[in-house]
Amino acid sequence: MIKKLIPFIVVIVLVVLIVSVFLLLASKNQMIVIKENNLQKLPYELVVNKYQDSDCGMVIDDLRDVSQVISPSGKTWFFHDHGGFVKWLDDKPFRDEAVIWVMSRDSKRYIDASLAFYSLTDETPMGYGFGAYEKKANGRVDFDTMRLRMLRGETLNNPHIRKKLLGK
């Protein structure tokens, strides 16, 4: 009986250790995971290595592909890859009322995510490939197309999509 429980116990111990390490690092570095009371729904000016991605938990160490999702109540979550906010937001009850800001690679400022154009082939922190741009150009898609591709798994992390888009 005990031998049957050992794999289950090992998995639970590993999960607890991983969660503990993330929590310890977050509290040690005083990482910001969420900010409240953003009633004006404007993007915060982020500082590298001070914010934590709300989807994957990694430290945001590059601002090139950051995004911020603000709920109707003013809670703000932070992401270091635009694909991450799409995945994270998909099951939230406020998904259609959220204000979303993305950092534009061409203008280097925050823009409304729904007005941005997205590359399918940029190198991004989580490898999804969706760099945001203010200006439309060949090969860039609108927000709804990017969102649909992300939710379908049509990202550079998919070997078939990678080969189709990059030939690799």
C-alpha cells in the first residue's frame, strides 16, 4: 500500500517545493504581481526585474514585449509576452471589458492592444512570436487574428507553424 503512494507523495512534494521557491523569490525581491486601484486604466511604467508575469510567473527582465491587462475594477496584471496575456485572459469573466496595453516595438510606447498589429515571427520571451507594432506592414495581423492564432496554438512554439513561417 505504501509503495503505491510513493509516486503520488513525490509529485506533491515537488509541486510544493516549486511553489515555495517561486513565492520565496517573489517575496525576497518584492516582486509586483498585481497592482490594484488603477481606476484610470492607464499603463504603469514598468521597471525590469521588479514585476512578475501573471501567466508563467517569470520575472519580467525585458520590456520589449510587455503587456498589461486591467480589469473593470482597476486590477492590473503584467505579462512579458503578448501570447501569455491572451492565454491567461481567455477564461476570465471580465475578458471582454478588460483594457489591454501592449508595448509597441516600432514606437516604443504603450498602445491599445486592439489597435496594434502583430508580427507572427518575432523572437519573444515565451516563443509565441507575436511582437506588437503601431504601424501596419506586410505580414502583420490584427488583434483578433493574433488572439485566435494564440488560442489555436498557431505560434512559433508549434513546429509545423514554425516551419511554415520561417522554413525551419
